Amino acid sequence: MSNIETIKRLYAGFASADLPVVLADMSPEIEWTEAEGYPYAGTFHGPQAVVDGVFVKLATEWNDYRATPDRYVSEGDEVVALGHYSGVFKATMKSFRSPFAHTWTIRNGKILRFVQYVDTVLVQRAIV
């Protein structure tokens, strides 16, 4: 499976809320970084830390939260996904849509690193 196919499968898992598919290609040593200013900002180490620090919060604090990739760029061990987020924050019932860039590092078929780039102001407007 190519690096882009690995990342496409991960986004398909996000879209169908299939956590085993999302986690299947993550390295036990994954380093997952959410952007400063994002509600779940920080760097999480290991799949369980990502689940607890990011995925559980997205699932419980948002309605219809989506990360939708529009295109992919790949070179060597790196894949960049360009797309958009959307969702409704449950506490305020405000919706948002914001572009993102995600960078992924993959080695030997396993995702080692994720870095999120997003317009956090658009996300924050839904929260407050």
C-alpha cells in the first residue's frame, strides 16, 4: 500500500467513525500535534493518548465533526492532505468550516507523525 493509500484509508475511517481503521496504521510511537489555538492543542504520544486527548473530545463535544481531505501531495515519507473541517459545537450549537493542511510522516507502512495546520480563529468562533 502506498503512503497516500494509507492516509486515504485513515480519512475513510474518520468519515465512517471506524476507530479500528483509524488506528490500524498508527505506529505505537506516533507523535500527534494539534495546532496552538485549537481546542485540543498539544502534542500527544502514542495512539491511546491521541484517542483520549483528541478523538474522544471530538466525538463528545461536536455534532457532525468532519475532516474532509480535498487533495493529497506526497514525496518520500511525507504526505500532505489539504482539506477542510466542519462541524457544530454542541455547547453553543454554532457551526464552522475551516481549511486545513495535515502533514503525515509514514515509515514502513506506519504513521509516525501528524502535524495539524488550521485557521484556529474560525474554530474558536464556533466554541464561544
